[in-house]
Amino acid sequence: MGVSKYKLYYKDAYYHIYNRGNAKEDIFIDEMDYRVYLKRLELYKDRHNVTILCYCLMPNHIHLLIKQNTEKPIYKFIQSLHTSYSMYFNKKCNKVGHIFQGRFMQKNIIHDEYLLHLSRYIHLNPVLAGIVNRAEDYNWSSYSEYINNTSSKICEKDLILSFFSGQRESAYKKFVESLKPDFSNIQNLILEED
């Protein structure tokens, strides 16, 4: 159910992209780092014609839910984004070398149910990590854009919200928060797809 383990790239495909800092080190040290990454995410998504459905930037890793809109493979987008961010980060910190731990991880998403649960998992990541008690209190994910019906220069929210009727933002919030306090269900679902 849900995903392919292989690095397949094709037009209109959806991907869960994730990567963490080299040796599990932080890739975001302060607020400026998060802002720079998001600015580059906005820039490169347009350059590479990809759609960002949701994201979460954690201190030492990232999660992106992305749609590839053309035949151009998604890895070219990630390569441009992470090379640009790495150059910024290394210059700022007076470092050299890789800031990400190897090549990014990718899961091809082939079922709507998995896509929906994955968006919830991505948005709950700061809660799962114990950084915040409520996902809406975390500044570096797209969750607040989803539940507050705010416009976004980065995310395309309509696909995820289309699974809900009525007050879609409220329904999505209820869906996300219905998982607490037991996160094992979603972790098991996400992990069994590996």
C-alpha cells in the first residue's frame, strides 16, 4: 500500500522528500536560516515547476510533500535547492563540505489515503519531536497556512483540503489533531510503507 521504494521520476508524480543534517547535526541554527530555506524553496519550486503541498523544517531535518509537474526529475529541484542552501549555510558558519547527510530520501506516493496521512505526519512532526505541544504553534511548517486559510507563496493546499467538505480548514485541523495523544498509528502507517 502507498509508496514505491524505487527512485522513479515521472510527470504528475507525488513524492515525500526528506533529509537530515550530516551526522544528525542541525541544518537550521536560527530564524534567519529557516527564512532563507523557505525563500529558496519558493524560488526553486517556480524555476523547476514543482508544486509543494506541505512542508516542515525541523532543526536537523526537512520534510517536503511535492508534485513533479513536468518530465524534469524531482531530484534536479532538490539538488538546486540544497546546493543553494548549503552554500549559504557554509558561508554563514564558515564551514566547508556537506551539510546534508547523503542524498535525500524519496518515497513515491501512489495512493490518496497515504498522501493525506503523510500530510498529517509532516505537520505533526514538531509535536512528535516534543518541540511544541500544538502543531499550529510551530512557525516552520505549512500547517498554520492550512488551518488559518491564509494565502501561501509556497504551498498549494487545494488537493489536501479537497478530501474534506464544509469548513475544510476546520475539518483538516480535526483530522490532524484526532491522532493525539497516540502517534503510534501514524508512525506505524508511515514506517510500514518503507
